[in-house]
Amino acid sequence: MSSLQEKVVLVTGGTSGIGEGCTELFARDGAKVVTMSIQAKEGEALAKRLTTEGHTCLFHYGDVSKEADVKAAVDLAVSRFGRLDGVHANAGLMRNQKITDLTLEDFYAMVNVNLLGPVLVAKYAIPVMERQGKGVLVMTTSVAADIGFPCHGIYCATKAGLVALIRSLTTDHSPKGVRFVGVSPGTIDTPMLAASCAGWSKPKEEIYADVARRIPVQRLGKPADIAHAVRFLMSDEAGFINGSIVNLEGGTLCLPPW
Ligand SMILES: NC(=O)c1ccc[n+]([C@@H]2O[C@H](COP(=O)([O-])OP(=O)(O)OC[C@H]3O[C@@H](n4cnc5c(N)ncnc54)[C@H](O)[C@@H]3O)[C@@H](O)[C@H]2O)c1
């Protein structure tokens, strides 16, 4: 089994859903984890829980769209633990509307968290990793980059933007030892997914059951499904996986268009 033992890892959006699952798995796997988000209470509680279990986890309160906050998170990892082996740029925000109803506030909110956030993470993490001659940057994109989700044009565009960003970063920085990988989740049971059910005529449980029936593996994804994949992608065993987007969607993208 791959291991992140003793590796120093930063997770953004690390206190809910997928990021929380990653923070927990990486810390329990022996990594020294800095987990960052704008959820102070949840972050403090998560770090305390993992520390009490005997693992190493620091919470950093910060907004990924603010340059100083991202720089501070990277600086914290390096000053406390001496290096930065892996970053999971995972923080994300989803709002839905047709383009004709779009407000610029919604546009910039999604672009700032979903696209600018990973850009800033890359800006500050890459120089550290290049100095080390080694490092891995994983970004959470989405099947929304491949599918025309109704009423989610801007969200889809930000996630597709990450796919292009990953490929470009690979050509610029992999010769100096940094790998870049995208993980593209399908439908994962998280607070973000639950929030997206608000306003539907059916209860969440019924919507989830309907969706699960349509996914080839007949279930929704769990944060742990993503966390196990990211743990492997950050490990040395995955050293030849670079510039790739790994679909983690239970076969959703294999479905025929009828
Ligand atoms: N849940 C799904 O079905 C699904 C599918 C595909 C992709 N994704 C992507 O996975 C990632 C995680 O989503 P999730 O479902 O776990 O959502 P979630 O809402 O449970 O968690 C999002 C996390 O991002 C953090 N965050 C939001 N804005 C932030 C900001 N400005 N600065 C720092 N942190 C911020 C939140 O505090 C939270 O910790 C997102 O990028 C999302 O787009 C989710």
C-alpha cells in the first residue's frame, strides 16, 4: 500500500467533504498535514481530533482567493515541517444559474475560489517544490469539466480551466521535479452535494437514490474514494503519473448519451 509517511501535505478546502476525508486519511497515514479553509470552528475541531489520535495536523484559517492567505499556508507548512511534498488544491464553490441570470458576484465568487485559488497555490508551492527537486500538486477538478451540466456554465468552465492549467504547469515545471495531477470526482456525498439539492421538489434521500441508480457502480462516491486515490497520486509509487486527469466517478463518464 502506498504511504505518505513523514510527507508534508497541504490540503485546501480541507475541513468539509472531500477535503476533510483527505485531511483525515493523509494524517492517519503518517503525513504532517496543514489543512486550510474558511471554516474556523470545523478546522480547529478537525485538527484537535487528529492530534488527539496521535497524528500531526495544523489548521490554517485562510481564503484561497487571497494571495497573502495562500502564501501564509505554504509558509506555515515549510516553517513548521521544513518542506512541502504535496498539495491538494481542493477548495471549491458551486453556484447554479443560467448565464442569462448570472450576476458578476456569482461569476467572480466561483472564478476566485475554483480557479484563482489553485493558481495561487501553484504560485507559492512550486518554488518550494522546485528547490527540493520534488513535489506533487493535485487539483480537484470535476466531471463538470467534461459534461454540459445544466445551469452550471461558470462552475463547469472553472473546472475545465483547471484541466488546461494542469497541462501547462506540467510542461513548465515537471522538468524540475514537480508533478501535477487532476482528480475529477463524479457525484460525491458531501455538504456541497447536499446543498445542491435545496429547492428540488423531492427530498435529498430520494434524489440521491435516483442518481445512484444511474451510476454504473450503483452508488454515490464517498470522500474516502477520492482521498485514497489522491494518497496514491501523491505517493512515490505514482511517480510516472503526470499531467493526467484521473476520473473518480464510478463509471459515470462511460454512460451512453440516451
Ligand atoms: N461533491 C461533489 O459531488 C463534487 C464533484 C466534483 C467536484 N467536486 C469538487 O470537490 C471539491 C470539494 O468539494 P466538496 O463536495 O467536498 O465541498 P464542501 O462544500 O463540502 O467543501 C468545500 C471546502 O472548500 C472550502 N472553501 C470554500 N471556499 C473557500 C475559500 N475561499 N478559501 C478556502 N477554502 C474554501 C470550504 O470551507 C470547505 O472546506 C470542490 O472543488 C468541488 O468543486 C465536488
